[in-house]
Amino acid sequence: MAVIEWKDIYETGIVALDKEHRGLVEEINRLYEAVRDKRGEDVLEDILNMLTTYTVDHFQHEERLMAEYGFPGLEEHRKVHGELIEKVAAMKARAQEETGDLARELLKFLRVWVLEHIVDVDKRYGIFLESRGGRFIE
Ligand SMILES: [Fe+2]
């Protein structure tokens, strides 16, 4: 496992959303470095709080643009976002009670979830939104 290097394949084509995705990848890398240096538990709370804010702000941003331009896959996409919101809430609850290696577990989960979500699910709105609103819609 290593830090995630941003690749062109991760770009949805919508500049504002790509910027937010890059920010999220940076946070995952911050968690990675902490886990690697055996201080994962030190940043766990911080990362979970960031994720809570991120999932609200970023997901709302994506869903607002999808709604604004009439993207047909909106409901399906919203469900997938809901699953991550639940997962983060569950992790947060566990972090209050457990002293296990939650940071490592969160890291593994986020790496897979975020990259798969961006490449598989988010890219579906990319071409649609770009063709209707252009790359610079916010
Ligand atoms: Fe998404």
C-alpha cells in the first residue's frame, strides 16, 4: 500500500468537483501516512470529522448539479452516497468505544470506496454534466 497518486482517470471533467475529490484523496493520504507511522489513532477523530463534513458538503454539491441538469441517474447515485454516510456514522460511533485498529480499517475502506466511487459512479455524471453545462459549472 502506498499514497494515492492522482491520475487523469480519476477526473470527472467537472473542475469544481474534481478539486473536491483531490482534497479527499489528500486526506486519505494523510491518514495513510499516519497509519504507516503508527499514529493512526491520533488522526482518526480528525479524519472522521472531516469525512462527516465532506460527505454532507461534497455529496450535496454533486447531487445539486445532477438535479440542476436533469441527470437521470441521480436517485441511484444518492443511494450510494447514503451508504457512505451511514458507514462513516457507524465508524464514528465505534471510535467512541473501541481502541482497536480502526484507523487502518478506515484507511482500507476509504481507499477502495473513494477510488471505485469516483471512477465507476462519479464518472457517469461527468460527460452528462459537461455536455450540458460545461466544465466550469459550480
Ligand atoms: Fe458521488
